Amino acid sequence: MSTDQLVAARPPISVKRPWRPHGHGHLRRSDFRWGIAFIVPYAAVLFAFILYPFGYALWMASKPSLYADLIADAH
């Protein structure tokens, strides 16, 4: 058995990219709208439960008088 037979036994390798239908990879307008419709609720929850409290904490931390009020409050 020679190496020529081994090389010839494997399937040919194609250097061309596989054929794709025209417009593949781009969303149609209705698909884009559905995508936005599914992303908006997730973005709202992210804002409501993560970004807003974090921003509120930073805003409160920027007021030094609130630290004095916190220390003075014994409860």
C-alpha cells in the first residue's frame, strides 16, 4: 500500500464556502421586530432590578450628610 492510495482514499476538500440562500444572515423586518419585542422586557428588568438600585446607591453615597444621619439613627 503506498501513500498515494491513502491520499486518494479520503474525500476531496473544498476550498469554496458552502452555498447560502440570498439574504441569509440578515433579519427581515418582522424578525427584527420580534427580536426587539423579546429584548425589551429583559432590558426593563435589568434596569429595574440592577441599574436603578446601583445608580440610586451611588447618588446617595455622594451626599456626605446621609452618613451623619445614618450614624445618628440608633435603630
